[in-house]
Amino acid sequence: MSENKIFIAAGSGLVNNKNCWQHICKEKLNHNLIDLTEEKIGNALISRRVIYKVNELIKTHKPEDIVVGIMWTIPQIQERYVNDIKNDSYMGKTENSLTSVVDDIKNWRTLNFENILSSEDCELFFKIIYNKLQSYVISAEHILRTQWFLNRLGIKYFMTTHLDIFHNEENYLKMYDFSKLTNHKRNGYSLNILCYNEINYLHDMIDKKRFLPIYSMLDWVQENYPNDGFDDSEKLKPNGFANEKFTTEVILPFLKNTYNLEPNETSKLN
């Protein structure tokens, strides 16, 4: 078995560079990083990627040498599997917005409501198939199955959200442009995940102790570093300084308190 320690980061972030939380965790923990984050993918793909990668890693690594960090996204982002990319009738032939779960097999197509006017498959999905309640149910189920999988293996992990998908929709409504939708449709995208009995029983089963003790990364930065934590005027995109503070003041203390996992004293970051 390999003695190399691994930090797996997964989620749907606004940025992905060396100043993001996952890279800071890598340096602070002195772990090798497997970065599964990708901008604007949905919770289904986030869950599948984590399960696939961890299942591959435990063939060569001890479970105790793996740490997983997941940042869940809004429930409204969905996906479909494309069997034949070249002959797909609903995706423009010049588009290459496909992503993967299994290494080197890019057949998953993200369905994002922001692309309703430019992508026929997105338009069809959100006009005909999409249902708000169903999207909440599916996201809660993905969180649960990922927790159950990691718990069964004894993997150390933490979860959080970039936006607060459980309690507060204010940032969500600021961040996404719903001007393309009718008023009726626009109401269908508002976030209030706990207002349905179909959701409550699933939410109750989620192990909240595995979530960072905050509402979301964005809420935390807005509350603690409202000026220095953002470079954009709307304060919706935490900058590198915010990512470092979020890592050192929230993620690392959680890992220490929950798993007695200490940052490495020889870290390159101060």
C-alpha cells in the first residue's frame, strides 16, 4: 500500500487556480492533490466523481491516508449522458462542453439554465423536464449517498456549499441572471430547499457534523471579510485572500477538531 497521503477536492467553483481553497489545503496538509473541481457542474457529477475516484484510490492507498473535501452547488444544474457526440441532435456541433466521471471519457453534458437561449438541449430540459422539487430531492440524495459511501470506508471528509442551498437564497438570486425567464418560470428557480416534506426527511438524514460549521463559503466570507475578501463590486466571488482565510480559519480547524488532523508545520504557506 502506498504511504502517500491524498487530498481529494470536489465541487463546482467559480475559479480554479493556485489561490483556491483546495490548493491551500494541499500545501497546508502536505498532501498530494487530486482536484476534481470544475466550474458549473452539478451535484450529481460531483458525487459520481468522488465515488469513482475514491473507489480507484483504495485499491492502492489506505483509507486513512485519504481526505476528501466537497463543495456542493445549487440543485438546478443538471446533466445528461451523450452516447454519440458527433451525431447528437441537440448540441451544436462546435460545442465541446462535455466532461467526465471516469478518466478520459467525456460523455457527460452539463445542463445549465444560464444556457437556455443558446443550447437547444438546455432549453428543452428546463422548459419540459425540469422540476424544482425534483432537483432538490436529487441533490439531497447525492449528498446522502456520498456520505454513506465515505462513511462505510472510514474516509476523513468535510462538506460545505459555495452558496447556502439550505436556508438563504439572497446570494443565489444576486449571482444568477433570470431575466431570460418568464415570471412563472423564474419563481421555479428560487431556493428554499426545506419547505417540502419530500425534502425534509432526506435533509434530516444528512450528517450535519460532517459539514463545516457555516452556512456556506460565500456567506462566511461576506460576514468576516466583506472588503478584503472580494475583488468584484457585488461581493460574490471570494478572492485568493478569502480562500486562504477560509481554509486556515474554517477548514483546517474543522479537520483538527473532527479528525485530529494537524496542518503540516513545514507548509510553504504562512
